[in-house]
Amino acid sequence: MRSILFIVPMLAACDEIFPSICTNEARTSVMLELTDLDGAPISGADVTVSNDAFTEDCEEWDDGDYACGWEMEGALIVRADAEGYLADSIDVTVDSDECHIITEQASLTLEDAAE
């Protein structure tokens, strides 16, 4: 038990001895899963991410999965518009650590325009 008490202060000091090493990679701010009411992925949608300053297109990475924004922090709006569906949006707040943003996982379900 005594050895554990000595290890805890040593571990707490690790950040001072070995600071976090940041990388040069860019991380996506939001990974969006876009589906219909049946849970089927929606591909080929126009998906954008925006904040108060600008709007940019999201990239489709996989069937219905979209990467939105790169190293964008704060309050974001992700909007999706697909043929045959009603457009919709979701508000997402993205935080960061000392090096990068922390990617938020989000999902958005679009309703069929015919309903």
C-alpha cells in the first residue's frame, strides 16, 4: 500500500516531465451519420457545416458517413439536403484539448419528402 502512495504523485508529475506531443494531423470536427427513417444510409447528399463566419462542404467518406469541418471548434450547424428528402440540420458543439479538436459523432435522420 505504501508503494502505491508514492506512485500516484510520480504519475501526476508525468505531464510536467513528458508534456503532450501534438501532431500535425488535421482532425475532422464532426462525423455525421446520415440516414432515412428506416435507418438506411443516405449517400450523395449535400451536407455543409457552418458557424457565424463561414460555410463549407462536408466530405462523404463512406455510405452515409460525412466528415464535416477540419479543426473547427465551437458551435457548429451541420445541414443535410438530399433529393427526395426534407432538408434538416443539427447543432453540434465541438471542444478541443491542448492539441486538436475532439471529433463529435452526430447522426441526422431525414424524412421522405413525399410523406
